[in-house]
Amino acid sequence: MLTLAFVTGTEPTKWFRRFQRSTTHGLSSFDSDDAFQDLVDKRCDLALTRLPDARITEEFHVVRLYDEEPGVAVPKESVYAEVGEAVEMHDVVDEHVNFDGGTIADLRAALQVVAANVGVAFAPKPLLKVLSKKQVVPLTLKNGPQEQTTIALVWRKTDDDDAIQDFVGIAKGRTANSSRVAAPKRNAKEKRLAKEARRGGKQPLKRGQRRGR
């Protein structure tokens, strides 16, 4: 049974379906505000988490999957909420900033202040979309101060196994028809013999094998 913790702001349901459909491994998953800490505490085998994270050391494998769009949360009644899907940093530079990095618990508290029509909060847009309530509008932030955030799969090197590798492959786009093991490369002689065999309807010889007379 593979246990996966996925950080708030991610939606891995499609990967779960593919994993269960194309493998025989069991899967248990849960949403988490700190998926990496769940991995450290051994509450899961694999963490879908947000980078950068200074806690991640050489003990762990890291597979980056995709970058997140920077965002800003603004009050629903503000002028920014009327301009469309995105704002430039210079548009909100004079606003009171309630959040510009920290824990997800801190962001939740900051969004309550934004909902009261006070200031803005900077965070990855997918995370803002999940956490924002009715009085808050998440927008794309262009040319902002935020460090690029990336969603990645992280697991202990000592825990590496087929179930983890299969899930990683699915998350990276591997299909049911593809193999986790690359086919061995053939040298020039083997390629020539295989070509000749196809022309003559014969099976190609394996390395070290001789054709019988």
C-alpha cells in the first residue's frame, strides 16, 4: 500500500485514477498543509509538495513536476477584482501586504483580513484559488516579488520501490503502454543483423549466438 500526502493547492486526482487503473498497488492519500513534514514524520511514503523547501536534504529524491503561477488575493469589492484575471505588481505595490511567505495557516489568517477589505496577500495562485472565500478574489500577479514555486514529488531514497516509481512515472506522463525499463541499445553489428533478418524473414541473432547450418 502506497501512502501519499499532497500539499494544499494541488489536485492529483487524475494521477490517483491512472495509478489505480494501471497498477496493482494499493493507494491511500490525504490532503496536507505540510506534506513534507508528513513524510519526515513517516505518515506517508511519498509527498507531493511545494518547492523551494530548505528542509529537503540529500536523503531524499526530488522529482519536479510543474511550476505554479504567482498570484495575489484581493478584496472582492476592490478595483483590482474588476480588471480581469491578472494585475501587474506596480498596480498593488502601495497596498498593505498581509502575507508574502510563511505557513498555509498564516495564509488562511491573512485571507480573512483581505476578506475584510484590508490589503492583499501574495501566494501561488492555485493555493489562493483553493483557500479564498467569497469575499476574496485570486488573480495572476505579473512581475511580482515572489520566488517561483514548483510542485514536486519527494521521497526517502531508502524507501524507493516499484510503487513509488510507478506513481512518479504516471505523474510525469508515462502511459500504460510505456515501460519503466528502457530497451537495451544495440551496436552497429546487431542492428545490421536485425535488418537482414527482417528482410529474410528470419529472427535476429542474439549477441554471442551463431546461426546453425
